[in-house]
Amino acid sequence: MPKVMALDFGLKRTGIAVTDDLKMMAFGLKAVETKSLMDFLKTYVSKNQVDEIVIGQPKHVDGQLMALERNILWLIEDIKKDFPKLKIIRIDERYSSKMASQAIAQSGLKNKKKRSKGLIDEISATLILQDYLN
């Protein structure tokens, strides 16, 4: 059964999450260096059934789009070119990184693991995806 993937795009790293086969729950997959993101997507999508990608839309508190949106639009064009059948969904990602940081702080993880920026990105992608599923 096809899954849904979510991306929490960043200039350095992008967090990635996927659903279970029933598309009911979101699970963190990993964080990859953004410069390697398209290579990762090509490999992952070729080996796994993915029919939708949810991409966070970064906004300021007042609802204005962040400058990062320009880079995301370029990414979306690349995804459309390489994966024309994938449905791309955008969802407001305000506060996802803050919520991810709070979840990590309350998790009981060791300090070194807590400071992992990749973990924040992965959890942010998971929160974005779960928000979409709800």
C-alpha cells in the first residue's frame, strides 16, 4: 500500500517522516543533508510505494511566508520533474520545530542525543505528517 511522506525542509538538513501502510500514523524516518535530499528521495521512492509528499510551509507568527519558501518552491519543481505522479501537499509548519524541541526535552533522552539537530528535523517532519493525517 502506498505511504505518505513528509518533509521538514531546511537549508542544511531536511527531516523526513512516513506513514504506516494504513496511513494512520506518522513515523520519523531520518534527517538528511538537504544537498543530498533528491538522491535520497530517488532511492527511497524507487524502493517504497509513496503516493503523496507533504511539505511544510514555513510561516512567521503573523502568517507571512518565510524567505525559505523560495527554496522549497525550487525543491517542489525538482520533485514534480522527477516524480510527476506524486501528489504534493503543503501544510502550515508554524511551531513544528518548537514542538519537536519540547518533545525532545521531555523525552528523557541523554543530553548529546537531545542536542541532535537532525532529531529535531525528523520529529518536526513527523509532527507535520501527523497533523496532515489528523
